[in-house]
Amino acid sequence: MRLRSFALGWVQNIIDWFGEMGDLKENLAELAECGLPAALESMGERWSFLILRASFNGLHHFEEFQSTLGIARNILANRLGRLVDHGILARQPLADDRRKIEYRLTEKGAELLPAMLALRQWGERWETGCASTPILVDARDEQPIDRIAIQAHDGRVLGLKDLRWKHVADIKPLGAPRLQVVA
Amino acid sequence: MRLRSFALGWVQNIIDWFGEMGDLKENLAELAECGLPAALESMGERWSFLILRASFNGLHHFEEFQSTLGIARNILANRLGRLVDHGILARQPLADDRRKIEYRLTEKGAELLPAMLALRQWGERWETGCASTPILVDARDEQPIDRIAIQAHDGRVLGLKDLRWKHVADIKPLGAPRLQVVA
DNA sequence: GTTTTAAGTTGCAACTAGAAACTTATATTT
DNA sequence: AAATATAAGTTTCTAGTTGCAACTTAAAAC
């Protein structure tokens, strides 16, 4: 028995608020070849993102992940294996104590940071309601980073109403035309 | 029997590449109160992100989601219910045909766009290897949006080596000191 | 008033997660 | 060297989740 409408009061006002952004239902066959399913293939399972976050926070070992996250050992072994298979973590037995295995982020794994931060910032804003410690700061001036945002090529921050979906083929180059592959 | 090291050749070079960013293992107890687990509570289940993406692409009805995504009907019903419960989608029977239920993104749901794009861009870069159609463009000049990036308060794009973890308490205000709550 | 459509439910098989005990390889202590 | 301890897993078994196909229900269309 699910509660389906706890928020309908305020939500009602928002229903028309969100413009269509130019619906593009036509080629939803193409949805399958989008990068999102591919990303979810690697990161979409339970625990994967939390293991990733722990990696970003400097954890490198099985027992560290296990005791910090409280994940079952068999599941942790499975997820670490998958993350290694996907090239997100690198597995390396330590030279000075070969019982110890070090799991480190690869470049590919490290590049998930924007996605992780965007998700975390959303959670802070809409769920927990407050920023969580520790936070990321710019090494240069030790000031907190900005919110992750969508920006135009010239750096303007784009809100949802500033966006449209468009087919790659329909996009006209701006300024100098690009080189083209002829055959 | 898992394959654990298909990428160790190139990965090896990267192991030391990724600096510690100032490990902060000390207060990993605080990991639990981070926004990420909260976000995953809403969006961490299988299909949730794909339903969200379909919503961004202009789908609004049960049968549309079902036939487009190929998801089982019971699972779809369950996920739509959860997304509504979490205030990410709003559920509205249509006035002119009350069989039809419209699912629309709320503001809260729409604000997941940066997270979804960051994930998609990562998938395009590291998994599929190419941008997928349709893409998001700036409504003003119809040019594609930038990559989602981490930026300093002054707009500089920050790479991983430019970042540190820090406790909120340790951050000094820049410029004019802020007002403080006294009691 | 019979049929069709939209949005679900139900029942059941297959898969996945979780808790706890067990294994294996290496390192440390006596 | 033998006994103990530690790190990183496996195994086993139970509980929960996913997925498919058939069924239901309410509203519309014919």
C-alpha cells in the first residue's frame, strides 16, 4: 500500500512550470544508444556509487570499505571486481605487504567526480537540506567549489528554460566552419 | 570466474597519477550524513535514471515509458510510484481523458538534469565513445552545451589536482566576513 | 452495450543482496 | 620453525527484488 500523493499540494503548481524543452519523442529508439545506459552499466548497481565516493575520500582497502560502508563482504568483493573490470578502479597488491590489495581510482574513475558531486549536491539541496562535511575546495584559495551547473559554450549558466533538445545533424557550426571528412 | 585485470597495462601508469586530494579518512563516520546516500535513496534503483531521462525527453505516460524502455509493467508501476513519492514526478490524471495519467517532472526532478548529464557525458566519453542524439543545446544560439565541469567560485574549471577535501569549519570566509548567528 | 485503451495488479520463476561462518595466502610473534 | 593474526576474499543459506505473462479495473469509443 503506497502513499502516492503526499506532495501534491505544492507539486500541482509546478506541473505547468516545466516547459517541454522541445519534446523529441520521435527518435526514442535512439535512447538505447545514449551514454546514460552505458554509464549505468558500470555504476548503476547498488553500492557502486558509495564505493566510488569512499575511494574519492581516500579509502583504498577491502577492510576499509567494508567497515566504513557496512556492506556485506561478498557484495563488496563483487562490486570491487566489477569496478576493476570496468576500469574504474585499479587493483594492486602492495609490494611491502602482499596481503594488502590497494584499490585506486583510474583516470576513468576519477572522471566520475562531476557526476558524483552533482548527485550529492542535489541530495543536499532536496533531501538532507544541508551541505555535508567534508566538502571540496579549490586548492588555490581553499574556497568551496561552485555548484555543478549546465553552461553554454561561452560560460553562461543555463537554466532549464534556456535548453532545447536537438539532433546533432541539425546543429549549425558557429563561426568558422569545421573540416569535414569527405570519404 | 571473473576477469580482474584486463586493463592493467595502461592502468598501471595511472595508479600514482591520481593524488590523494588530501585524504580525509578521519571522519568517515560522517559519510552517512552526506547528500549522496540521500540522492541514491531516490534515484539509486534500477530504471529510475532511465525513467527520468525519458521524462526529460518528453514522455509522460505509462505506456510510453513501458514501450520505450522495455521495462516490465509491475516494475514500472513501482518506480513511477516511488518517483512520485519522492516528489520527483507529479502524477496527474488528464481532465479530458481520465484514463490517462500524466507524469511530469517537478522542479526537484528537473534539477537532476546536471547529474544525469554528467553521467551521460561520462558514458559517452568512456564507454560508447561518441555523443548521442538528441543533444542539449542553448536555446539562445542553438549551440551544444559545455561539458559538465567542476568550477571554482570565480569560474575557473578545476581539474582533480586543483581540489582538496576540507571540513566546513576550517574554511575561512573570503572578502567581507559573513554575519554570524549569535545564539 | 460491446469493444478498446490506459494504467495498473497478481502469481510465480529467476536472480541478487545480506549475514555469518569458512578459506587462503601472507605476515608477525613466540 | 610453529603458532597466531591479518587481509582479502568464498561459501552457504535466507530474504528480498526483478522480470514475464496473464489478469483486472475504470474510462472512453464505437
